[in-house]
Amino acid sequence: MTLSQFEKKRCEKLAAEFVEKRRPPAHLRAKVDLAFRVAGQSVEIYEVRPHWREQAKMLEHPIAKATYNKSKKSWKLYWYRADLKWHGYQPHLEAASIEEFFDVVQEDSHGCFFG
């Protein structure tokens, strides 16, 4: 089940605020930037950078994802491992709110999201 229009807009607003705080300086954004998407019941944060060979082609590298479970009224937190799969973020598997998700990613106490 997808998020309601209201919930989606709220998530987009909060994600935009989070990403804006973490983005690199303006002069570096052509080489590396941070972005987000809200799709279905998930909010995903990812890095954007040009392909090493084809500079016009942009690559996305996933960083963090939260998926809403409507029946539990909680968010499941994931991080993207080197095996190119999403894994539950073991120190903090669930968040009660989307704000808590952004707080966990910002803290990054285990260096899983931003290294």
C-alpha cells in the first residue's frame, strides 16, 4: 500500500530539508550530489555522480531507505551494503516516525550510511 498524498508530501518536505543540509558545496555538486525519492511506501536517499567514463551519464548510489508499515505504524530502516542489496539497519531496525529515520541517518553511529 502506498503513502497517502498528504503523507507523501510531508515525507518529500522532510527529505528535501535533510538532503539540503547534507549536500556538498555548490561548486562540487556537478561531481557528487545527494538526492532523494519517495516511491510507494518508501523514502530513499541516494548519491548522484557522473559515470567515470561517460560524464553525461549520471549514476545513483543508494544510501538509506525507510519503508512504512501501515499496520504497525512504523518505518523499517535499511542501508545499502557492498553486496548491492538492502539490509535492515541492525542498530535501529524500526523508527516510529520519518523524523526518527532522518535522525538515525544523520547520526550514522555505525558509519553505514555515509562512511
